[in-house]
Amino acid sequence: MLALLLLCLRLLRAEPLAYPAVISPQDPTLLIGSSLTATCTVSADSRLRAEDLYWTLNGRRLPAASYAALGATTLSVALARLNGSKQQSGDNLVCHSRDGGILAGSCLYVGLPPEKPVNISCWSKNMKDLTCKWAPGTEGETFLHTNYTLKYKLRWYGRDNTCQEYHTAGPYSCHIPKDLALFTPYEIWVEASNRLGVAVSDVVMLDILDVVTTDPPADVHVSRVGDLEDQLSVRWSSPPALKDFLFQAKYQIQYRVEDSSEWKVVDDVGNQTSCRLAGLRPGTVYFVQVRCNPFGIYGSKKAGIWSDWSNPTAASTPRSERAAGGCEPKGGEQNTTLRRELKQFFGWVKKHAYGCSNLSIKLYDQWRVWLQKSHKTRNQVLPGDKL
Amino acid sequence: MAAAETPSAALRRRDLCSRGIRLAGKMRSDVADLLDVYVERQGLDASANVAALDGVPAAAAERWGEQTESQRLLDNLAAYRAFRALLTEMLEEQRDQAGPADTALREALAAVLLQVSAFAYHLEELLRLESRGPPGEEGARPPAGPRLGLGLFERKLRGLGVLRELAQWAVRSARDLRQLSKPGPGGTAAVPAGPAESQ
């Protein structure tokens, strides 16, 4: 045990940090453009004298013209019109001996007071929590580290609370995980503070019910519509977390082809939980995502907040038999084909949908499925026959 | 000590040494990267002279070749326990003072702290294979008092000194473990050289 103690004592050598000089002021905070005179004083019993010293700022030697010897053991340096700190950990102003050794150092924090945080926005996931984001003032944190504190209280009678979980949704965000009240608005604000001061944002007032978002729709399925080469059917379930609450939901779909990063958005889906995508490219893989906007929760009049998009679901459209030939029909041929198809369509309507005044795209789709089937049968019987 | 080892204990010891050497190599390389980031973010000169620092275990060892196996393990354990406390302190200072721009530095510091903790655990396991096990941690915490009075520049320099010394310790530790895994009276087999050995 004694050996161990001696060992520890040997390892943790208790030599104090003995810097042979002192810089004044130590670690000052200054406004951009201000001036500073610093002094480096070596101890009187040292053999060093003022003329043996020189200064560096962030490793660059400062010109001797800015020095002044104040007695035998003190050298001052004058810094004018200071720029913002090069690093947030502070500029290093160092006093050296003639041989380059470091005698003492001081960190200079040069910057601006914080500006009022702006653009506070908040959302509650399934009414269980609250996350808020904001933007720093225009100068942001360019030179000095700025601390942000999100505070909130129930309007009228609450006491101030401080949010604890920062950076959960980006650099300027905070998450309140629980203990939130419904049906009473909250006052929310952000305080920015740095070494040069404090700035407080405007107060935002919100009711949790007005800022609810939810999980993305679950069980998104994408499937083919018979043999229709330009369509896909999308089905999904409403988010499970909000099923118990009185709410309406609207949905959006976005889709893109496999080799493109550009999404096409379908925003007229309404509150249905299925939709058909039309006008697609035959024989192509599509990625599809759905998102949900819950609104009118417990009678809230505010527009809801869109959920994240569901994970992409992929499906491919059937390969076109005509396209497979690798030959696009010419304009004249296209017209003839269209006329023939329309003539066939009206004949089919007369036969199969007599008395149905509700002509819709669904009926047209049904006809196209029928047409594809009849072509297939015909091709099987008469392989030489063309469309 | 090694002579009394059972075959399973010898195997365990060999495995621990082997993994420890690899960990020391990784630590050496990560601390070197961390030093680069640290020097850049703190605006320091990488070649700045830092005198011996209070509470920072020095890697330099006199008569290293004459040390016993126990002494090697105890030296290492005391050093890494001290580094664990020192790095924790540095991480706290970073949290207090640095902004979002220093996230990479904080993450790298946290990663090295984890490695140091893992290495200390390795050493404790090796000492458990000895008859008496690892010593208590009372003496491992560096005295907190003097640093309270340090200026911010001194703290920056101190951090530089800690990381430099840790990098040296990683090299020394790999060699210590290599010594430990050499065939001895107990018949333990040699362990292939780790990356730190080639540094």
C-alpha cells in the first residue's frame, strides 16, 4: 500500500505551474474596434528584464513599436482597433522571453453583445412534448460563444421554467419532454447571453393543441393497378398515436423515379388513406412517401403541422409492350391510335356502363384494364396482330 | 506470478494483452488527430513548450527495462486513471466555454476519454489476474484546487500538455503490454506487435 502511495505521488508530481511572469489584464472581454494596453511583469527575483521580452498574438510576433518598458521588469503592448476573436476560445496574447519561451499568456475575447434571437417556432409530437427552434441574431456567434436558454411559462399564472435538452433538432433548438399542460397558452422566449451581455427574444404565445404534429403515416403500400403501365396505387394507415384523439388529418404524397432526386408532390389527397398516381413512366421504379397533417385537434382552429415523410416505399410500373419495341409512334400514328382508342372506349361505356352518369377517371382506368386484358388475349390468339 | 497461472488464466492474460496493445495503438493515433484539432481550435502553436504539469503523469520512465510486471501494470493504471479525470475536466471546460463550432473537438475528446476508460478497465482486468487485484482509486484523482486559479491561456496550455503526455503514454503502454505478453516462466506466448509499436 505504501509502495502504491509512493508510486502515485511520483506519478502525480505536485509541481505547481510556475509561470515566471504575469500578464494584466487576464482574459479580458472587449468590443470589436476597442483598444487595449496589456502589461507583462516578470518577477523581481528573475534575471529577466523588460528588454528581454516580446509579445505574440495568436502566434504572430507583435511589432516592437507597440511596446513600452514600464520600469525594469514590465513591458507593455498597445493593441488598437481590435478585430473579432480569431477563435471562440479567445485570442492568445503571450509574453515570451528572448529565447521564445512562454512566460505568461492571456486570452482576449473580442466580439459583440448577442442579438435578440428571432423566428421562434415550436411543435408538439402527438401532444406529448414540445420542441422549439429559433434563429440567432444576424451576427450570430461569429466571435464569442453565446449561450441560449429557452424559457416558458403558462400564461397568466405560471412560473418561469427553463428548457434543459438543447440541440435536439439542430443547433438552435430545445426539447421539453413532459409536464406540459393543454388548454392554456404558453409564453415562450429565448435568452441569448455571451461575455458582453444578454439579449431576450420577443415572447411567443402558443397553445400546444395548435402546434401538434404526428408520426408519419404507417404501413405505406405501393402496388400496381392491374397492367396499367402508367399508374401505381398507394395505401397507408393513419398514424396510430393520434387515433384516440378528436382530429382530422390531411395527407400529402411525394414520389420520384429511382434515378432522380426531384420529388413530385400530390397535395390534393385530402383525408383519404389511398390514392392512385397516374401519368407515370412505364417500366420504371418509383419511390413514394406520405406525410400527415393533423388538424382540428379538440377543436383547434389552427392549421396543423406536417409530419416527417414516411420512409420511401418503392414499386415499379409495368413495362409497356409498345415501348418495349423501342419505337415511339409518329404524330399521325398517335392521333389515329387515340381516335381508335376513344372510339373503343365509348363503345365499351355503352356496353358496360349503361345508365352510369358518373363518368370518372376510375371508369376510364377500368376500361384500360379491360383493354389490356383483351389485347393480351388477342395477342395470344393472333400473335401477329398489332395494336 | 505467471508461474502460478492456470492455462485458462494465461489465455485470458494473453488475450487482454493482445487487445490492450491494439487499443493503445488506436488511442495513439486518435490522440494525434485530437492534438491537431485541439491546437487549431485553441489557436496554439503545436511546437509550444509546456513544462511538466501538476497532476499530469509523465510517460518518461527511468530504468523502464528493470520494472516488474506488477509495477508496469500499476504505473499504467495510475496514469490512465489520472488521464480519465484530466480528460473529464477538459471536456467540462469545453462544454462551459466552447461554442457549436467546437463540436468536433468535444466529440474527439469524448471519444478519447472512452478509450482511456476502456484501457484502464483492461489494466484492472489484468491486475485481477494477479493475486491482489487493482488498487482503489483514492489517489487517482488529480488535485482540483490549483487549476481553479489558472488563467484561460494556462488551461489551454495545460490541455496541450495532457494530450501530448497521453500520446506518449499510449506508446509506452503498448510496449509495457508487449513486455508482459513475452514468454515467461508461466509459458505465456508472445503477442503480435500492435500498431503503436511501430510508431
